[in-house]
Amino acid sequence: MKQLVVIAIGGNSLIKDDRHMTVYDQYKATGETSEHIAEIVQRGYRVVVTHGNGPQVGFILLRSELARDVLHEVPLDSCGADTQGAIGYQIAQTLGNELRRRGIERTVAPVVTQVVVDRSDPGFEQPSKPIGPFYSEESARGHRQQGWVMTEDAARGWRRVVPSPEPLEIVEEAAIRALLAQDVIVVAVGGGGIPVIRKLNGDLEGVAAVIDKDLASCLLARKLGADYFVISTAVDKVALDFGKPEQRDIDRMSVAEARAYLEQGHFAPGSMGPKIEAAIDFLEHGGKRVIVTQPHDLELAVRGDAGTHILP
């Protein structure tokens, strides 16, 4: 059977900068990333694509707030579902078009994905994931009265923070497996998946939370028995002492080295830290290789010629 690659594409694969944030700009950026994913498909790999959705959820929340006097506000779990559909559509169309240009007839299927979390997860007691726009102190005070948890960014204002619980189960796993068995390219767990809890009677219910994209992608890669887990991000390689004069890029490292560097504080909690944690988790559960690289280097990285490669 062909090797399976799970590719987690980050925000820079969808929004390049503050001047290119429209839906059309996002579509163009997605198309460029799809060209590099098509190279991997053309080389004979089975592929699952996951993606971030942070800015897009922020846009929906801001629109919802601006229109709250004339229209109902959108719950956070529905924001996740909305963006999974929209971004999944963009990836499916641009990747499908690129494959057809290359003479490859393959179906790309987005799956709106729910991910089960535990209602007693400590993350619910300590909300930590910033979402949506920045607010003035007065506006933040009003939102606190609505039950929001707000945190201050001294340079930019106040922001809502929500729980970020650990992903436990991918509800649509069987459907994703069935699609892969038919040689379909799947887009799944967008934005970390829609967080849901399983009630005592077995029913699922959405919750206001955000699951880390890389941790959810790692869980999917583990469950599917993927060979490679590729994390597309804004840097060419993982680095030690990032942003300092003594910064050193890493070509290859073991799980033991990755854990040691993590404990030494080389990888920031809000950026590279979760990616390294996901890499360690994937490799400790039977994965063969994790690659961290830029979107434009995806194909080169899978060939072994770019990015940081983390090995068991």
C-alpha cells in the first residue's frame, strides 16, 4: 500500500499577510499551497490535509459582533464548522484543479470533523487560547459581564480567551478511513476540529473551545497509522534560540533531542512548542517521521531535501 502523509497546513498557507486577507486572496494562497501538495500526490503518496482556521474564525466573530443588533451571534463551535466548510472547499477545488492539470484524476473530499474532548479537561478551568479581535478596556469589561474571559495584551488591547482542551477522539474517523480506502484525498480536522463532548447518554454536544490544530492533526495521523506527519508553518526549519543572534537551524533531531530542547525552553508555547509536542507524540506512537517546513518546500521536504526532520 502507498505510504500515507498527513499534511497540516498553517495560517501562512491561507493568509500571507495583512494586505492579503480577502476570500479571493485566501483562495489564491490556498492554490499556491495546493500546487506543492499535488507534487506529493504525483509522487505516489496517499494524502490527508488538515488546516488552521484562526483568522477565519476571528473574521466570523467580528462580523457577528458588528451585526449583533440586527442578527443573532454565531456560537464558537458553529464558527469552526463554517470555516471547515469554506476552507475545505478552497483546498478541494484548488487541489482538484491542479491534479487535473497534471492528468491525475483523483477526488478531494472535505470532511467537516468533530473531535471529542473531556468536559473535565483542565483547559476548561484555565482558558488560554486567544480568539477574535482586540477590544478596548471598556468593551472588555462589557464582555466580561456576558461571561467571556478576557486577557490583556499591553501593546494591542484586550482579547477573548477560550479553553483549549486535549483532543481525544475523532468522530468521523471511520468515514475518513473509508474515503482513503477508495484512494480519495481527504481534508479533515480543520482548525483542530469542532470540539464536542460526549454526554452520559452518548449524545454529542458542541462546546465553546478551540483545539490545537497540530495536536488534533497528530491524533488523526496516529489513528490512521500515517507514515509521515508534515507540519507546514512560517519558517524553513525548526531553530534553537529563535530570533537571537545565536539562532541555529536544525536539519534533523531525535525524539530525545526534541524533548530536551522543549524542556530547555527553545520552543515557545504559543508557536513552535505545540508543534514539537505533536511531533513527539506522533513518533512515540509508531510514526516514522515528522517534517516541519514552509508550504513552498513541502515536496522537497518529503523527498528529504528541506525542512527539519524529527525521527524516532
